[in-house]
Amino acid sequence: MQAQSITMAQGTLTLEDIVSKTTDLPTIPAAALAVMREADSPTGSSRTVAHHIGQDQALAARVLRLANSAYYGLSRQIMDHQEAVVVLGMRCVRNLAMVAATYPWMTRPLKGYQLGPKAMWTHSFGVAVAAQQIARKTKSLNEDTAFTAGLLHNLGKVALSIWLENRLSAMMALAIRDDLTFDQVERKLLGYDHADVGAYLGEKWNLPQPLVEAMRYHHNPNGCEPRSLLVDAVHVGDFLTMSMGYGLGGDGLRYEVEPEAVERLKLQPEDVDEITSDFVTEYESYAKMFEEMDKI
Amino acid sequence: MTPTQLLVGMADIQVVKGPGCFTCLGLGSCIGFCALDPVANVAGMVHVMLPEHFKDKPNDMPGKFADTGIAALVQALEKLGASRSKLVCAMAGGAQVFKFGANVANKLDIGARNALAVDEQVKKLGLKVIARDVGGHAGRTMMLDAATGEVKVRTVSQEEKLLCRLRA
């Protein structure tokens, strides 16, 4: 069977190999990470956030363009990144910096998962918005951290994609034959899945531990010890984004949703419809922002 | 002349008299529902997201919900001269996540609930659905060419297939 040949071809590739042998791996500019840390710190200041953005001219230019996009509908043009922090606020600019830092590489196609141009971005940004909405609803989570965790949750797919090229059909055949989710197939063939690869990369980037956990456990929130509401929010956000069809690849919706995550977030199943509705409205309104990004 | 291209986004309702090509992109649990009156030459499509509208909230996008979207599509088609009894319909989408873990919460199964809610409306409005490609775990794109009545469905990993012809 074709699936067995995949096992043989990939059997010797360790998780470390995947990361070290993949060329063109994405990076997040150090300035964007510094912005995130500063904005998330209880003693964070707008001035320092502006200073960090200013350390990276490309990042500063993208943030400025996003701040001036039609999405914010400001009556006058923001002239520089310092002003963006003053007008939009430190937290808003923090999220813009994360968008500016990830958009260039997340919009590339990922053939291994049969994700066309922008599909990875569409899905990742969807989970960011959905996780943020869930955090807002539960009131027990930091909305911005939820946004970033959602944005980065599938980072591992970016690294793993090239190794799965031309193999996805056989992997799906195996999933159907053995009644498995797609991440289970990845683990069966490789010994790890895209969530593990993402967490490994996140650690290499020195991302805060809660973000690394959200990447590692986004398909298995019950496996996270102790349980994490951030992981739960990303898991449920991922479920909603898949359900709404945002950026689906060849692996489709072949994943599991753990209802306990919904319960831990103290959401009633009825709330899920409402969050879905609000999430889609918010997501669609962001389209104006990305029109600006494409001009860069 | 190239026929009008109509992209049916989330919660959208699009109708046309005469030729037109409808596309409903990225259907996960959502449902694409199309209808055509071959005599009046009127066709339309709706992209339904959720089964029921919220009773305590204003519903400014009827296409978002199955319980208001199907009726709103029919109404829009009738405005262009279609006759309800002559409408020939098809639907696609309603996919769901592969597994629902322990203590299955049916409420989370948006795809199956959407399909059920659309079926209810079909029955209530007396519509004729001649083909459906519903359920499973793959994302779909649904297309209708009003001129030929051909309804096609494409999934990410499979070839495009002809679901049905809404014209004899």
C-alpha cells in the first residue's frame, strides 16, 4: 500500500531533521517579538513599544500601512509608527505588528497540505480572530495573547509541508482506512505531527511558553497538563474556523473537537453559534486591512 | 459575451435573470443552496452559515441562517419573475469535523444541523431538490451555470464533479 511507502521514506526523519533540513523556514522579526513582550508586560509602555517597532524599518512600514487601512477608518493619515501607538493604542499596535510579521510568509501556498496562496493565512488569521472572540466572551483570558496564539497555531505546517508534498492523497487514504484524524496519521507515519513541529519551532524562537503550549496541544487540549484556557480557546477557535470553511486544505475537517474544551471555557453550546456569527462578521470586516498589505 | 460572474460570499444571496455563473467558495459546515426556474430563466444561490437566526438580535443578513436564508432566496427569485413551483434546486456543504470526542455535543455539529435546517425549509416551502452533496469532512466549492443549469462541486483534493443539471 502506498501509505507504507510513506512510512519508509519518512521513517528516519526526526523532528529536529524536519526543522534543520527545511530551507526557507519562516522567522519572526526580533522587533515584533520585543513589541509583543513589552505590550504584554504589566509594566509595558507605549513609548518602548514604539521604540521596538522603530528598530525594524520594514516592520514599521507595514504597521503604518495597516494603521492607515480603511479598516480603522481614521479621519486623518497617521504619519509614523510613534503616532500609530498613540492613536490606536499599544495593544492594537502589538497585534498589527504580529500580523505584519507573519503575513509575508503565511500567504505563501503550502503544497504539502494542498493549501493555495493565502489559504494558510486565511485559516491562521481566522483562528486568531476566533480565539480573541472566545477570550472576550469568557473574560478569563488575555485577548491579545489569544489572538497571537491563534495566529501561530499551525506554524508547524509551514515546516512540514514540503515533506508531505505528493503524499497527502495517500495519507488521506490511510486516514479513511484506519478511521484516523489527520494529525493521528502524521504521528503514525512520522512519530510527531504538525503541532509538535510548531511547538519545536516556537521554542527555538523563544516564544513565551503559553504560546508554545497552544501550538503543541491545539488538536489535543485534554493532553495539556495543567489544562490551559489559552489552548482551549485556540482549539475551539480552530474548530469554528474549519467549520466556517476558512482556508481548508486537503486535510479538510479531518480533526477532532474535544467538547471538554468548550466546557472549560464555560461556554454553553448555544454560545458557540453566537460566537461563530460574530466571528465571521469581524473576520469579513478585516478584509479591508489586507487590501493594504497586498500593496506592499 | 462572458456571463456575469457572481461570487456568493458568507451569508450572501445572489440572483440573476438570464445567464450568470455563481460560485460559493469555501463551504465547510456552511451550505450552498441554489435554485433555478428554467421557464422564467431566473437563478440564485445562498451561502448559509448557521441553522437558526437569533431571536433576540436583529437579523440584517437573512442569508446567514437556514431558517431565513432559503425563504429570502426564494423571495428574491420571485421578485425577478420566478415561480416557486417551477424552481429546481440543489445543495452542497454541511461538512463536519471528523470526531466529536467523548460526550458528543450535538449542538457543536454545525454541518449536520445546517443540513437538517435547510431540509426543513425545503419541506416548508415545497421546493424540489434534485441533488445534494452534503456531509463528510472536506471543504467544497459549489458552482452553478444558470445558462446550462449545471451544478458542479469541487473539493480541495478531488476533481471537480457534475452534481446535477437544473435544466432538463
